[in-house]
Amino acid sequence: MKCIEQQSGGSKVDTIGFLLVPDFSMIAFTAAVEPLRLANHISGKELYRWVLLSPNGGVERASNGIRICVDHAIADAPALSTVMVCSGVGGHWYEDRAMFSWMRRSAAQGIAFGALCTASHILARAGLLNGYRCTIHWENMAGFAETFPEIEATGELFTIDRNRFTCAGGTAATDMMLHLIAARHGEKLAMDIAEQLLHTKIRAGSIRQQEELHANPVLDHEDLNAAVAVMQANIEEPLDLLTLAAELGQSRRNLERLFRKYMNCSPAKYYLGLRMKRARQLLCQTRMSVMEVSISCGFISATHFSKCYRDHFGVAPRNDRQSQRHSPLAAAHEFAGLT
């Protein structure tokens, strides 16, 4: 983070603007702000300042309904070293040409830019990720990759590429900020902050989100993790069960038993659930046609795809797309069942 101001003692102060857009993620926002507050508290110095921004000033509403009074509209923003854009539900549809122009002008002046949660969509739409690596929340990865195929999306917890900082959202924002603080002010301060936050381990940005998700008692089985990983890597061209078993060095019978024991369903049903989940993400986060979505999820017939989708979610693909777009908060409540 670029420093633009000095304290009386000569040390530099980073001034960070948190740019909030409608339905921003409260957890990602607070997870990024609190490490800065604690950096000042623990060091006994003003290492960081932060201001809250929105496109037009006034009050901005988080996806949980809480309203935040911001300090400035972007047109009246003070001198900044970094801007962290924070979005959430519906971030993949957010359009504000005036804000995008302001972002481009700010970046041209040397201001660093970060993205929390779904805000990588916003940075990409503003043209600020051209030539940069980035990450985004795992449920937005498929839609992002389809919308911006020229941008490398890593799937990591967070990605720092020169003066672009992007994270998957949630508590990953804390890990990213701790790494940025460590780079500026040393690892000891970052570790002291983590201790205050009861954040037992500062995670590396290179950790892939899906690896973190699978590191739980339900999926704490090497063969099961391997099977799920192969399924996820073969959504567009699904493998039949015999090929999947051979790929894993398992018998079909063992694979069936493994999924019945740990997932309470057959491998085929779980695999179909993964494909349906990907389909719903693409339908709700991109402008792909139903036919294009069906092909991307391994169906050669749109009719068969629509029937599977209706059986799985209880609604036709087109109707689901309409309802999700008209009710953005509904998209936040991710369907849990793959079984």
C-alpha cells in the first residue's frame, strides 16, 4: 500500500478508502477494517487511516440490512493510498459508469485497488484487472471465468499482484489484510493482531478455497476429497462412474460405498448435484443462454438439462434466473443440498 502522508515523528500513514456499493458484504468489510484498527492500537501509532466512501455519499446498505453512513461521496474523497471496493450480493451485475471512470482515474494517479468478496467483478468491469491475477468467492468463480475469460482467476483465498489486492471475502479479508500489514510493518505486528482477533492461524493466500472447504470432518477422507476434486474438474465433460473409479484407482463398488457412507447418496447423484450447482451459478451470474449453460455443465440436450434442473431445484431454469435477478438477497442464501 502506497503511503501518502507522514506523522510528526516521520513515519508514514496509509489512508485507505473503503468503497461500499449496495448490498456489500458486512463480514468482508469488517474483517478488513478491524486489523487496521488493531494495528494502530497495538503499535501505539497511527499507521493507518480509513474513510468510508460510496458512489453518491449518504447511507449505504449491507446485504444483511444494516445501513452504514459513509464519510464521502467518491467525488469528494480525500487523498488516498488505497481503495478497497466492497460488494456482495449482486456484485456481478453492478454497473456505475461514473464510478468506474473515477476508479480508472484514481488508478492512473497511482492509487492501489483492492476487492473484497464479489468486487473483483467490479474491478474487472472498470478495466483495473487487465494484466493482473485475481481471486473471487468460490461460488462466483464460474461466472467470473465465463464473463472475463482473459483474466486469470486463481481460486485462492486472496491474491496480491503488485498494486491489486483481491480476496474471496468472508474471513479471507482478515488474512489478506494481515499479510499486507506484515509486509509494511513486520510479521510480529501481524501475529499480535491475529492473536487479538482470536485468529489462530494467518492463512497463506495461495491456499485454494475448495481445499479449505473440504478440510472438515464430513469430507476428511482422502479418497472422498480426491473423488470430489475430479468431479469438479470435469463438469463440462462428465466422466462415467467406471472412468471416475479408474481415475482414482478405486473399484466402482468401493466408490459407491464411500459416497453412501459419507455423503448419504450415490456418486452419480452427488456429481449431478455439482453440475446443477454450477448451472445455477452460471444462470444467475452471467448472460449465457440456457443452451450455453447446459453445454457448459455437460448436457447435450437443453430439454434434458431443463428436466434435471427442475427435478433438482423445483423450478425451470428460465424461471429461476428471473426470480434470482428480481430478488438479489435470495441469491445470497446458497442452496445447501447436493444430495
